[in-house]
Amino acid sequence: MQCAEYFGTKMTMDFIHAQGVNLILEIQQEMKHHEGFMLLMSHFGNPKNAFLLYFPLAWCLRQSTGVKVLWIASLSEWINAILKWFLHGERPYWWIHESKWYQERSRSAELDQFHLTCETGPGSPSGHAMVTSAVLFVLFKDFIEPLMYKGLKSRSLSNMVSWLVFAVVLLLVCLSRCFIAAHFPHQVVSGTFIGILLAHTSYRVNLDSVSLGMYSLTSAVLLFFAIFTYFVVKFFGVDPMWSLDLAQKWCLKKDWIHLDTTLFASIIRDASCILGLGLGLAVVPKSIEDDMRRPWTLRLPSLVLCLGLLQGSQYCSLPEDRPLLFYILQALMYVVMVMFVVCIPNVVNLLNRKNEEGSKVL
């Protein structure tokens, strides 16, 4: 009975995957002249951007929103990694070779691959869709919706326009992930809905009173539970790194495979960023922690410095041939980077105050 259920489930998933491949082939055909735009949207939805782009942007504009963005980014990516270990989702670019679906029907399917295709983790649900939908939900609620209302003077119209833009952006990210054959359609749809649900349920959680001890404990729990999940999966006879082997086997070019797309890299990033935020907030003076009165002449330099630091860090190559050292250095890098982002606007404020005081003396 169990054997029949297993093969029934497998046949159902193979059918879903095959229909997904047909849709991906259509998307690749229709969008082949817009390859650059599709790759740009896929990069835009990269979960790393939640930490390297959206967090510093939110922090420099409104620090309470920055805290929410980093928390929701870390939790959504961490939950995504745990789900991927349990759901064991395939990716299109290797499934078409590993599955017997086409072989049994004397058919074949060839999907185009790109330099962003070869993600090494399992495919379900999509991390790009899940993290991006969760983070953008917060950004749209805190920034875009009020901005639209200010311009349109109508609550219902501003809400409609805001969430229409939100839907279009997410649709483009989801399409781009299918276009590069990194995900099946059902994976991006499920990732989007889980991300929105997570952001909606946690949006109003008050994070102002979270202590450094709680930040440290949360970081440790995220790391410990992920390692525990790894060994639970292994205990039940499943290789937790099975997807890495398939990525290495079927990726068109080996230099498209990167260690920072593994689930461990994601989990370490999440735990490190939470710890870095806690340490940074312990240093930041509470009196100016969320000062909305700062003029743009102070916010803009802070934003430029933060983005310059984080984007510049991506040019630092970590030793991918030594995974343990890679993960340790990655953890240290994200802790330090988040601390710097938290501190930079306040350092700019203090320097400006000293400059003003000096001007008054003169």
C-alpha cells in the first residue's frame, strides 16, 4: 500500500513537473529577446539583496522599518531553507535529465541555462519569491503605500495602485525564476504566498524592546535548529546535500555553481545578520535610534556609505574550495557589515552635530 502511494505521488509530481517544463519552454521562447531584463529581475529577487540592498535602504530612511526588514528577511529565508530540506523539491534544469518522464514517452526537453540558473539547494519553495515577497510587503506598507496616499489623496486608490505595483514586481521576479529554469511555476507561487503570509502575520510585532540577549539567543536557535534539521533528514536516510550533487552534475558550466547558494550559506547569513543587528543596536545611542527628523542631507550620505560598504563586500572572494573556512568568514562578514550599517547613520549624525557646534563657536 505504501509503495503504491509513493509511486502515485511520484507520478503526480512528475506530471506537475512536466507541465511546468512546458510552461518554462513557453516563457523562454516568448522572453528570449528580453533575456537581460529577465536576468536583472532574477538578480533583483535574490534573497541576498534583502540584506545588502533593502535593509540598508530601509534603515537609513526609517530605522524601525530597517529592523523589521532584517528580521523578516532572516526568518523568511531560514524558514525557506528548512522547508526545502523537508520538501525535497526538484529544479527544472536537472529534473529533465534525472526524470524518466521523457524517456518513457520517447520525448526530450531542452531548457536554456544562464549564469544564474545553477542554484545548489532544493527548489521548493522558491527562496527568491518567498524572501522578496515578505520584504517587499514591509517596504510597501511602510513607504510606498503612504507615498501613494500623499500623492493621490485617496486611501482606496493609493492602496490599489500600491498593491498592483507590488503584484507586478513579484510576477516579474517569479517569471524570471522560471525563465532561467531555476524553478517550476508551482514553486514560485507557493514561495510568494508563504512569504506574504509570513510578513502579514508578523508585520505588527513590536521589536523595539528586543534585548541583545534575545538577539543572541535567536541567532543561536536559528543555527542550532538548522543543524538539528540537517541530522534529522540524514537520520531518515536522505542525503541533505543531494541537490548539490545534481547541480554539479547538470549545470552547463561549473563556474556557475557557487557555495553561497547552498542552504548552509543562507542559514549562516540569517543567524549572523540577526546577531549583527543586536550588537549594532547595543552600540547605537537610543535617543537617535529612530530619528525621523534627520534631513536628507544626512540620510543620503548615510545611505551611500551603507550601500557602498555592502555592495563593495561582494567583491571580496571567499575560499569556496574550503567550505568550513568559507562559512566562518561569511558569518563574520555579515555580522560586521550589519553592525556597520546600524552605526553609520548615527556616526554621520554625531559628526554633523560636532560640525554645527564648531560653527556656532566660530
